Amino acid sequence: MNDESTKLHRTTYRVLTLLSLLSQHEDGLTFTEVQQLVDIPKGTLSPILHTMEYMRFISYNSATGRYCIGVNTYLAGKVYGRSDALLQFITEEMHQIVNACSETCQLGILEGANVAYVAKVDSPSPIRLISDVGKVFPVYCTAIGKAILSECSREEIEELLPETFPAYTAHTLKNVDEFWNQLTEVRRTGFARDYEEITDGVTCIAVPIHIDGNIAYGLSVTTPSYRLNDEKRKLIESLLSSAKNRIESLHA
């Protein structure tokens, strides 16, 4: 070690090393892969990873056995990156959507097998939502999750998700087959939907947002089911499509 490195706090250094390492591997790393890439004893590495996962700075996918960057790391970076033109632009688009349809607009990212909500603009007529910024829910019961995973192969979906899904409502999808059928519909129509699958009486429509050719976000509008008549549905779809095109044009 050089003179400067001897002054570093070892545990803090290891935590930040792990964050830096995982940020370079979008598909995540197994415990064994992490251990091979960092000079941290197994007995020390395990509680560090467990604590980072508990604090949601990293996430662990039990289906794949891989660790990835977590939602709180993303949110911390977002606070630092207030000057991030893309996120500012997306937030402005979300406000325009809410102003036009008077429904709640949300932005989410993929965190393992879950959706993490990273931005939200509330409707002027508040509705009961269990989702909020920082909340995490399974991809299979959210429109945003379906939008983000819409270009995945069947094999990738089977790797990511369990065979059967725990239910949030009577409308929650039951298994990978049902989820795959909805992804097929997303690819056909361009829109993902949550038909009261996570909250009774609440429906959501979402679109995938591509950044540099890959789906990075899901953008959604959430509304009470009783307000979602055909006219409102067409308006929401039009607003989401227009916002998607404007956002993606920044990175075309």
C-alpha cells in the first residue's frame, strides 16, 4: 500500500469497492465471482454483502444467485446528479402527462426480479397506491415490470422469476406462462398493463423507455379502474407514446 492507502478505513474501503465492482456488471455477480474479483476474505465478505442488501444499496436475486446495484444506490446517485439532463427531462415529461390526464405518473427501474420506483408525480385527485418512490415490488404484478422485461427471451424470464407467483390480489398473474403471454402482448401493442394485479381497483398502463438501445426505465400512468374508460385509455396511451418518443430521441 502507498502512504495514502494506509490512512483509509478498511471496511468503508471494502464497501465502496463492492459498489464500484457491481456498478460495472449490469447482470450482477455471484458470491463466488465477487470473492474472486476482490481481496476480501469469505467470512468478512458475507456480512458486508448482507448488510448492503438489507440497506438496499445492493439487491440479491435468489433465482439467479446474483448481486446487483440496489435502489438506494440509484437514489443516492440521483440526488447527486440533479444536473442530469435526462432525468430532469423525464420528470418534466411526467408533469406534462399528469397535467393532461389528471392521473398519477411513475418511473421505475429493474432491481433484480423487482421494480424499484424512482420518480412519481401525483394526480390532483389522489388515489390509494401502495407504490411510492423507493418502494420495490415484483416485476410480475406491475405494468412497469412487464414493460422493462418485454424484450427478454423466455429463457431469461424463467431464470429471473419463480415458477409460481405469490398473489397480491385475485387478479395477480399466477405463473411464468401467464406472464409470458402478457409480454407477447406488450411487444405487439407497445403497452404493458397491470389489471388490478397489485392493488384492487387500480389499473396501470406503461411503456418501456430505451436509452442507448436498451430498456432502462418503465414509464406508467396509474388510475382507478372506474375512471379508465375507452376515452381515458386512448388519452393515456397517446401521452405515454409521445413522452417515450421525446425521451428516447435524446439518445437516438
